[in-house]
Amino acid sequence: MRSMVGGALLLCMSAIAALAADGKDIAANGTSGGALPCSSCHGEHGEGTPASGFPRLAGLNVQYIEHQLESFKNGTRKNDVMQPIVAALSDDERKTIANYYADMTAPKAEAEPAAPAAIAAGAKLAATGDWPKGMPGCGQCHGAAGLGVGATFPRLAGQSATYIENALQSWKAGDRKNDPMGLMASVASKLNDDQIKNVAAYYESLPVAAPARSPETKP
Ligand code: HEC
Ligand code: HEC
């Protein structure tokens, strides 16, 4: 009995090791099916390349990543760079690489800081929204610190500002139609270009992880 359990455990551990190894291999070397190495754009540690608008993937929710990869595949999210890459991945490879990036922790990528006034205006929009236009604050869905909520509402803290701008413009243009109940299409349609730039600058300025609680604030 003990050896059976031990054997099952070993099998399980080697399955996990294989999954991890594959993810690492796809990220660094691409796939035999012709997908380009993810790390060449998304960074060696999934931290992204902010200036080029290549998003940070490290620490995004696994189901969120899978949903985005499926969306590039079925065309509900259009992007000339990502669509051919995802078309070259098998179903297993998509799952493996989604798990690989979801489990990663990486420091924030270096980015040119935005003007403090833009960040402040973005912070206000994120916190309170734009009620005359019927828009709730972004934090209502994405979490007060932009760290995301569950599988549905992705983390925005520390994400590339250029990428956030592109994402919001994609919804406005109808190139991204993959979100549940059209929530983001509706939000993006209410934002003007200045608001988009400001809110993107704000989210890029935030830390990628929640700050550790200081001893004084412990309950
Ligand atoms: C040549 C550069 C390049 C390579 C290589 C690349 N990506 Fe991307 N990736 C992008 C760009 C650009 C975007 C943003 C697309 C957009 O604006 O919609 C993106 C977006 C994504 C997103 C969406 C992130 C989000 O927050 O919604 C995921 C997931 C992703 N890539 C995964 C991968 C994986 C997995 C690989 C490797 C198999 C890969 N990418 C390889 C450039 C690249
Ligand atoms: C009513 C809820 C809701 C509100 C309010 C909201 N969002 Fe979202 N947002 C979502 C959902 C749901 C998604 C995931 C869409 C998907 O699955 O593709 C999302 C995704 C995003 C993404 C894509 C992230 C990525 O990694 O690709 C960006 C950028 C974004 N939201 C920015 C904002 C900003 C900025 C605001 C405020 C101006 C905002 N959101 C307000 C629900 C909301």
C-alpha cells in the first residue's frame, strides 16, 4: 500500500515537473509548431516590455490567460502579432503556458515614469469613475489597488501603460469583443483619449504586489 501511494506521488511529481519544464521551454524556445518564444517579447520572467506595449504576464490569473489565448484563437480578440502565435499552439501547450505564467512572480519592469499630474488624474478616475457618463470607478471591478479580483477581473497594477492604452482603444474600435457581458466595451466607449492616457499611467505606476502590512496596522 505504501509503495503504491509512493508510486502515485512520484508519478504526480514527475507530471508537475514535466508541465513546468514544458512551460519554460515554450517561453524560452517557442514550439515545434512554429510559435515564437514568448520571452522575446514578454520578458525572461514574464515582466513584459512596457515601452513596446508587450504586456506583463507574470502573476495573471490562469483562467484569465487561457481565456485570452482562446480569444486570439477564435478571433474575438484581434491582434496581428498574437493571433499567428496562438494559432501555432496546441490545446495542451496553451494550458501549459498559461499555468507557467500564472505561477510566475517577477519584479516590475523598468518604465519611464509618467507626469505626476497624469497619474493623479488617472487615480481619481480609477477610484470614483465618471458618474455623469454613468461609469463606475475601475477599482469597483479591478480591486482598489488594481490587483485584480478572481478569474474575471484582471490585475492592472504594474501593467504597461502603452498596453493598457492599446487594450482600451481595441475595445473602442471593436477589435476586442471577448469580455463577459461587454463590460469593458461599455467602459472604454465612455473614455476619451486623455482619460485613457491618464488611467493607463496611473495603473502602470502601481506596485505589482500588495505592500506587506506594517506591524502597527495589524488588527
Ligand atoms: C513578437 C512579440 C510577441 C511574442 C513572441 C509573444 N507575444 Fe504575447 N503579446 C504580444 C503583444 C503585442 C500583445 C498585446 C496584444 C494586444 O494589444 O491585444 C500580447 C498579448 C498577450 C497576451 C494577453 C495578455 C493580457 O493581459 O490580456 C497573452 C496571454 C500573451 N500575449 C501570451 C503569449 C504567449 C503564451 C506567447 C508565447 C507562446 C507570446 N505571447 C508571444 C507580443 C508577443
Ligand atoms: C463593471 C466591471 C468593470 C469596470 C468598472 C472596469 N473593468 Fe476593466 N475589465 C473588466 C473585465 C470583466 C475585464 C476582462 C475582460 C476579458 O476577459 O477580456 C477587464 C479587463 C480590462 C483590461 C484588460 C487587461 C489585460 O490584461 O488585457 C484593461 C486594460 C481594463 N479592464 C481597464 C479598465 C479601466 C482603465 C477601467 C476604468 C476606467 C476599467 N477597466 C473598469 C471589468 C471592468
